[in-house]
Amino acid sequence: MSSSENSRKESDRHNPKSSLISLISRPEIGPIGVMILLFGMLGYFSIPASETTWNPFAGEGFNALGIRNNLRVISQLGIIALGAGLLIIAGEFDLSIGSMIGFAGACMAMTLRWGFSIVLPYISFDGGTHLEFYTLLHIPNVTPTLAIFITLCFTLTFGWVQGFIIVRSGLPSFIVTLGGLFFLRGLTEVSLRSFNHRPDQAKGATTVTEIPDIKNIINLPGYGEMEREAAKYLPETDLISIVKNLPSDVIAKISERLEYTAQRVAEAKTDLLIAKGVKPLEKALENAIASDNEFMIKTIQEKIENFKIDPVIPKSITEVDIARAYIDTIGSARPIADFFGGNILETIFDWLYFPIDWNVNNFGNQFAPGLYSCVMIWVILSLVCYIVLSKTQVGNWIYSTGGNLSAAQANGVPTNKVKISLFMFSAFCATLFATCQVFEVNTSDAAKGNLKELEAIAAAVIGGIVMTGGFGTVLGIIVGAFIFGLAKEAFFYIPGIDGSFYRVFLGFVIIASALLNENIRKRIMGNI
Amino acid sequence: MTVPNSNPLIETKELVKKFGSFTALNGVSLKVYPGEVHALLGDNGAGKSTLIKALSGVHQPTSGKILVEGKETKFNSPRDASEVGIGTVYQDLALNSLTSVTRNFFLGRELKFGNGPFGILKMKKMHNIAIEEMAKIGIKIEDPEQPVGTMSGGQRQTLAIARAIYFGAKVLILDEPTSALGQKQQMEVLKTIKKVQQLGNIAIILITHNEIHARLIADRYTFISLGEVIGSGSSKDLEGDDIRRLMAGGAEVGDLAKELA
Ligand SMILES: Nc1ncnc2c1ncn2[C@@H]1O[C@H](COP(=O)(O)OP(=O)(O)OP(=O)(O)O)[C@@H](O)[C@H]1O
Ligand SMILES: [Mg+2]
């Protein structure tokens, strides 16, 4: 028998990885790769067929308007994916998110439109037995802040109830939140129909419309509060007198901008006219070349060279125009509504239009006024979630609640509180989604948010969240939302294929991600 | 039998635990002294786990007393027990394999800036403490960010023990800490226990089925069979044969070799 003393120490077995290796072995790297691929695809395929350029930002996918619209889809999904993802990390999941969006939107829209009351029903026997209502409290004009607050009271309570039932009964969250899905959707439809009907109708519509454009209510000096559009169409004499009262530097700035735009529009129109005039000639030239008619070729070529058109004269700027442009610059008198439903980064998009010459549509006008506010909400929420999950005590509690429930309990982690809070957080995210939507479009529909719960879960899984809990990062959830949103757009632009292929692609990505996540989890659990 | 000159850290008197009509413990008395490893030995189902669950607040005894440093104490929950300094390392160790060494070390008792659950973790400080505390009882961790799932069984035991001690355990209860480990790692854990013993102020209750392990580190033995104490004594008083016989519940196993032959 031979034996040799093993002189290796434990530390010899530890092979510090180079920073590049540890970067590419991060679990998010796969999803980030897919995201970059989709980013490239969307940029490439959205470039119109007639143009050749290597700049992915030249195409419709990533011009100013494309960015505005794509980021809205991505950030809306991103908001609810954060709620869904954190909950999955804690070992539970929520199928009621979509219905919660519909419910929250309807609740908010209804209180904004018809006010809020608390009523006490009782049975009355006057003139036959029927139900009467005693109004305890009625607020006819609900401010945006109050509407959000009232909605949150309902949605957070509902999130709490779902969480409470789940932790107390030990029932799977699947079944309890499936109940929530049907319950809330039904409740939304029922309440919309019953509040929404005219006196001559038995049943109403399941939509709320005719909410004023609250975020665009402004305080016009000398006129008080009114909607921006209404202000722009005040009698011209009023508009002119508004301009008279403006300081001259403000007027100068506005008219400079308007003149620039008018110049642009005129140039664009001229170009269009030239194109219109030259196109038939070019076609004729092609025919001439095809038929080898030397004379024709020559005359047409001459015609093209000498083609001239009088440039379109820029529209002159009147005081009414200045007044309307000025009204556009007045800040909202309802900052909360503007915070959720308005635009952000307007100065940057202005800058992209003036000096950078990029935020311009075919008619010379500015394409996009800014990004939707929901992008900012998503960024803020992501930041908060990132800090909470990876830097705070609660974060450690969330991971351990999902990773090993009994271990967490044995170490004194209040796992029930963690779970209930996350069910409430998921409801909070759904409410944020609805708030952004209601204040942006000023309507609400009982069907809003349909299937969003599954999209949120899918985004979380694509981003590396393991369905059994305990594993995943906020960065992953963000990337997952990007992949989901980009895929939808990218496939729309690929020529010659049905846009719905994005679903086929996502189905594939979801399963691949889940397999990958499980593999990483097993490796960490020491099973591989 | 030698009696140490200090007072017992933890003591049970006539502890009875019934599960319905089944008597799991039938009047168990034992004394555990600081700086000693007290081996709790006995056959499967003898009631060892039940006894330590009563000591760590998981079960409430049907009758009898538990005294900690001479004072009678009642535990309504594991929290109560850990507050008076009883640290239990269960067979499943109560670790979350998916997170790091440090996050497990401080699970539920994280160090943070500010109050409330949203306090920001003092990661650096916690890393240092975790490494330091594990080094004290003999295991050097290179990377405190390493997920616990990738650690060896012995390292995990050490983590759980170091954690219990750091958070003020005066009585350390170890339920079969070596049962799931390979030879080398078993020795590592025994060394760890030895280190804790040498700290001098901690009483250790060790459950094991391994006679060799018990003889290597135990200062005192209590043998349990069918819920009752059938023998006890210090390591000096007991012969190997006694230990083997009592571990099997008092039955004669001396002839086992003959039977098997
Ligand atoms: N919660 C319970 N309800 C009913 N009976 C129980 C309960 N817990 C333990 N018992 C019974 O009490 C007896 C002692 O169990 P215990 O787990 O204490 O044994 P042990 O000495 O730890 O055995 P092992 O060496 O196999 O771990 C067993 O017969 C067991 O079935
Ligand atoms: Mg046992």
C-alpha cells in the first residue's frame, strides 16, 4: 500500500476567474445576448427597403417615434414584470395581475369621471320591498391624487387578501390567484356596466370615456384653468392679447422655433414636389433605355437635368401661431396626472429635432415630443427594486423565503409578512401600470390588461427567474421585459413573414430560458 | 463519576413528552456543563431528537422542568430558546443553498445601516465577520460570496455552527452533524466541535450514532432508550464495551460477532 501526503490546501482548489470569464458566466449574459440580437434585428429590418445604411437608428424601429413607442411597450411590461418577478423569487406567483390592471384602471377612471361615494345599503319597505342606499360620503370632483389613492386602497387590500389566504391556508398561489383573476375581471365588468348606463338603458358599456385630458389642464394667465386644446382655440383676439403680454425674449424664442419649423416643412414639401415631378420622367427614361431610343434618352435626360420647381414658400408666422405654441409650453396644472400620463425628456427630444436633425418626420415636423412617463416610472421602480433586492435586509429575506422556506423561518425571517407584502407589491405594480395608462389615454376598458399576467411571468422567466423561487435578479427582469417588447416589434418588420411569428419565437425563448435557469440553479445547489 | 466544579449551563428534570398516547420521553434528567461535549446516545427512535426539540423550543414538554443557568425556563417557540442562548444546528442545517455564505451567516439577523427591514446591508463588514468566525473554528473560506450549495457538507456544518456561536449560543445542540458526511469531512466537523469545546464557555450537546466519534470528543455521555435514561457517566468512567452496549439500548451486542460468524 502506498500513500502520499496531500500537500494541496483548500485554497489551491480555488481558481480565481479572470474578470472576463466571470462576466460571461453571469446568469444574465444569455438573455442580454438575445436582447442585443433582437435590438440589431429591429434596427436592421425596420430600415426601409429603398435605403442602405448601417445605422440601425435610421429605421422606423429606432427613429425617435419608434423609440418612443417601443419603450412604452417595454416599460409597461417591465413594471408588472418587476412585481411578478420579485414574487416568484419569494416562491409564489400571481395570476391576477392582468385583471388587477383592468380593475385598477376602471376604478380610477370611474372615480375621475363620476366621483367617489361610500354608501350604506338597506332594505326599504316603502312602495314594495327594495334596496335603498344611504350616502355616507360623496366626493363629486376627485383629484388625480385622490383617485390614485382610492384605487390603491382597493388593489392593495386585494393583494393583501390573496397573500393572507395563501400563507394561512397553505394553498398553492396558482389556485388562489386564479380565483383572483376571474373575480377581479368579473367585478370590473359588473361595476362598469352598472355605473355606466344612461337612465334609459338597462345595461351600460364596459368602457369609461369622456374623461377630460387631465394632464393637459393648464393654468392660462388671466383665463384660469382649462384644457390645453380649448386654450389653443380661444378666439383669435384673445390669443393675440395673450402674446401681447408675453416678455419679448419668450416671443423671440418661440417665433424662432416656429420659423425654423416652417422652413423645414417648406423644404420637405419642395423635395416631395420635385420627387413627384421627376419620378415619371425617370420611369420614362427607363423605358427609353429599354427600347434603346437614343433620341428619347437624350431628351428625357435633359428634361430631368433642367427640371425646376418653384420652392414652396415657408408659412409665415402669425401672433396666433405664437400664442398656440406658447400654450404648448405651459406646464400642467395637474402635476400628478402629468407625472403618470405625460411625457418626459422633452428637452432632449427638442434638441434631437433642432441641432441634431434626427427627430424629424417626412413633413419636416418634430416626430416625438418625448418619451412616455411610464418609462420614467419603470426606471424608478427598477432602481428601487434593485436596491431592495440586492442591498437590503428585505432582499435577503425575499431570497431565503423562496430558496428555503423552513430555513428562513428557523432563522426568524417573517416569511408570511414577506409573501403578503410581495402580493401587495404585485398589486401595486399593476396599479402603476393602470395609472400610467388611464392618465395617458383618458379612457378605461374592462378588457385592459388581458393576459398581461402571463406576459409578466414570461418576461421574468426569460430574464433568469427560476419558477421554484429563490433565484434571480432585477437586472434579469429588466432584460426579460426588453426581450419581450423588442421581439414583438422586430418580427413585425421582418419582410415576408407573419408578425405573429414573434409568439413562436418567444415560446421557444421561454422554454430555452427555463432550461438554462434550471441548469444554473442545479449547479448552484451542487447537483451538477 | 466526576462532577465538574462549575454549575450546569442547562439542565432538565424529569422531562416528559407525550404525543397523544405515545410517550416519547419518560422522565429524562440531564445536566450539561460549559466547556463540555455531552454526547446523547441511543437507538433509533429512542427520543434524542424529541429531547433536543424540547430544549430548543420546538416542542413544549408535557411535564418536567428545563433550567438554564439554574433558572427555570419555558420556551414557547424556537425564538425564545435562541434568545436565552440555545443554538440548535438541525440535521437540515437551515441554510439557503442558493445564496452566499455571508447571506446565510446573517440570515434573519443582518447587519444594516438604519432601522427597519429596508436598511441597507453592511456587506463588507458581514463578509469579514463571516470569514473570521468560520476561521475561528477551523475553516478558511476564500470567497464569502460563494453560494452555500457549492460548499462541502463539512463546510456547511461549520457555517451553521459558527453562526449559532456568533449569535450568542451558550448551549450548542448538534443533531447528528456527521451523519451525511464522508470520512474526511466527518473529521473536519469533529475538529470544529473540539475548537468550540476549547472556547470553554459553551456547552455542547452532540447526538450521534457513531461510537468512535463520541469517544473521540465527548466528555460526558447520556444513554437514552425508549424515552428513558439508561445510563450516564464521564468519559473516564466508561469502557468501550459499556458504551457499545448502552448505545444499543442496553442489549448485549458483545456476541454480535459470534452471531454473524
Ligand atoms: N411529532 C411527533 N408525533 C408523534 N410521534 C413522534 C413525533 N416526533 C417523534 N415521535 C416519536 O417519538 C419517538 C422518538 O423519536 P425521535 O425522533 O426523538 O427519535 P431519535 O432518538 O431522534 O431517533 P433517530 O436516532 O432515528 O433520529 C419515535 O418513536 C417517533 O416516532
Ligand atoms: Mg433523530
